[in-house]
Amino acid sequence: EGTLTSLNRYLPQPEEAGAKNKAGDAMAWLEDLRFIWISHGHLDHYSDLPLLVRAVSKAQESRLKKNDNKCDVAICGACSSSCDLSISRKRPRPGEQPKSDRSAFTSSRKHDLPQTAPPSRSVYPIVIAPKKVLHFLNISLQCQNGLEMKGKSSHTEEKQLGDNRLFYGITNMDFERSSHPTATWIRSQLFGIQLQYGAHEYASFQDTLGSTLKLYHPIKFMRSIPVDHCPDAHALILGLNFLSKSGGARDPPLRPFHLCFSGDTRPSERLVRACWEFGCQPISLLIHEATFDDDERGRKEAAKKRHSTVSEAIQVGRRMQAAACMLSHFSGRYARMLPSFATKGSADTCNTIGTSNGIVGCAMDGLIVPLTKDSLCVLNLLDFCIANIFSDKSA
């Protein structure tokens, strides 16, 4: 809920937007959005999804008009895809989609996922979500499998399938199926995205290795893990490659960053086990829901509504051996900050629960944390500062 408003309010202004173009801040970022992952089918987690997908489509169409004779860029300003998001191809205009695109996503039942691989020319956002959410998205945007429906035919009262695609959709479960043809294609698009090295920052590597390291793959892997909340609820394990200046003369300047996002869930042993089985150790950052505090009422509510408490979330991080843990999704009953953090701070709370030397932080509206080791190491200090601000009744 309120996703577009939050993006406009909190995202840093892109350099290309210009100092005076405040209204275009989110639009400049949406041009580069390539996939959306939804954890489960509760309306407060996806109600803004149709607006977001429509805004992404408009932003990308605007870029296409500006750069009519230039290539479309994948993400973060200077990137392309080594698969079929190649810099040598442009996004098709509405009406220019090949017939194969239309037939590939046509099903005998309206909301079935396609069973044949989609075409390779598009760069539309990929939505990975529960089936219920994709159904809602198609209805809200008047789409069938991401293709907009056009006006009624003169021979029938039903709307006809159009040529303008807004998104590609696939369920969390289908994305995990190795034999699913659409999942195979979508994985190739996500893992094939490439970013470009900054020449001024990594000139020494480029001089040593020539053109072989000018591009790199930022996404290593992505897994959706079923968790205990509601039917078709999932957590996310995301493996990333980040640039690093510590590599040797012959080594790629990359470092792995493993992110785990719990979604809404009870403490999940399956998720902990998955992090070990998939070779994701160590987890660089665990973002775990902590809807309730650890008082008696909070523990009862967490068990009843299938959420987690603060101590349960931190214990999951300990079992994963996560380098840092960010708690989120706090109940609205806590007006400012969780009582256990507001009174003791994250360091004391962490030590009380038994995770000594753990790094624990509380997510707040508008909080932007760079995914670097130095930034994550100061989460405890950040919580201390926020607690002091909230303790001031005049704040």
C-alpha cells in the first residue's frame, strides 16, 4: 500500500532527473525496474501492484520515446542483458509485438500460466507472485497473462486479446520448477541481466583484463521458499554480486552478498535449512518480520496470527549465522518503536536473547541502508539514535 507515494517521498533523486524535477524522481527509477517479487496474497502487500506496473510501463514508454534511436537500458543506468535483453535491441512499441508473443501467452483457461516460452525481444517487468495476486493484477489492468485486452469485437461481446504487454507473470512455485519452460526463460532473463563497471573506479581491472570485465551479472540466484503464514506464502533468498576493490590483478572485483527476506511468517526451520542447503552461507543480511514484541500478549498474538516476535526473529538470524538482521513489519499497536528496543536498544535486546555480537536493526519508514559491510555494522548505533529521538516527547 502506498508504494508509489513512498518511492516519490524517499528515493534519492537520480542525477539525470535534474535538481528541479522533483515530480519525476520516482519515474526515473521506475524506468529501470525489471522484476517485482511478492511474498503472499494478503491485500495490504499487493494492493498497489497494478498502479506500480502501470507506472513502470509509462516510464519505460517515455524513455523509449526520448531515445527512439538508442538501445533500452536494463537497470541502474548502465547495463544490458547478455540473454535477450541485449543492448542491440529496442523494446517493441505497442502494436509491434510479433504474433508469436500473443500466441505464446494465450491459454485455454484465462488465468493459466503459459506453457510455452515467451518471445525474447521484450524487456517488460517480471512479476513473481502467488497465483491469487497475478489473478488480481490481470483483472485490475484488464489483462490476460500480462497482455492488455482491447475493445469488443463486432462479432462477439467479449474483449479481444491486444498486442500491448504490461508485464510477464509467474507464480512463486512455478518459478522454482526446473522443467517449466516459462520459468526457464524468466530465470535466463533475471540471471542474464548485466551491469557495467564504472571506468573511473575500476580502470586498473579493465586495463588488465581488457573487455572481459566491463560487464558483470548482479543476480547470482533467486529462490522462493514456502513458509508458515497463509496458503502460498513464501520467503526469498537472493544471491547478488557486488563490486569490490579488493580483488587481485587477475580476479574479478566482485563480492557475494546473500540476502534473505522472510516475508510474513512464523519462525521457519525450512527457511533456515534452505539457506544451508543452497550454499548461501553466510547470510549477509536477514530481513525478518517481527510483528509483535515479547510480552505475553505479543507471544499469543504471534502464534495465533502466524507472525513472529522480536526474539523469534533474532533466533532465526542466529541459526542462519546471519551477519546482520533487520527487523520489520511491526504491529500498528506500537506507535513509534518496539518497547524492547525503545527501552534497552538493539544491542542489549540482542544480548538478552543470547545472540552476542549480533548486529540487529529496526526498519523504519523512509530508512535507506546501503548494502555494504560498513553500513550494516552500525545498525545498532542507528537504533540507539532513533530510540533517543523517540524518547524526546517533543519529537
